[in-house]
Amino acid sequence: MSSASHYSPTPEETAICRLLRAYREHEGLTAVALAEAIGVTPATYRRIEQGERPASLLQLQQICRVLSIELDDLADGAKRLTPERSSKIPSSKSFACRETAPCIQRPN
């Protein structure tokens, strides 16, 4: 495996990063709060969310648990997003999952 400084995410990983941020902001959580909840430093979490560092499966499971989403839903949402559509995922706090991206609906 290459070092984190040489990490280059796939289009699907980039989509997951964008989705993680959107879900986190939708839940009203800061990156610091989410990092603390999963037991990593805020810098590590920010690097994961920014696509600069890969997240482990365990970290993704923990993040999904905190955000009340299923890992499968996160992966399915990323698969449905083409690189072109991925760039259109809003990253502001006004993100509304159901309205903006129905393919990644949050479970009820």
C-alpha cells in the first residue's frame, strides 16, 4: 500500500468523502465531534473526509454508526454517483439528502 502522502482516491472514494461530509453537516456535527466519536484525531478525520487518507473499514463502520446511516447505503450512493455528478454534491450545511440526492436517501 502506498503512503498516505501518495494516496489518490478513486472516483467512488471521492464520492464517499463528499457524502460523509454532507451527512455529517446534515446531522449538525463538526469534524472534531465526529473524530472524537470514532476515536481518531480531528486532523485524521479531516484527511479522510477530504480524500487525502483512506479510511479503514472499521472507521467507515464507526462513522456510519455515528451518522445513523448504513455502510451499504453509503457505498451504493457512491456507486450511483458518476465523477460528473459527484462534483455537484453540495457541501454546505443546507444539504438535504432526500431533496438533493434521492439515490442516497437516509434510512427512516
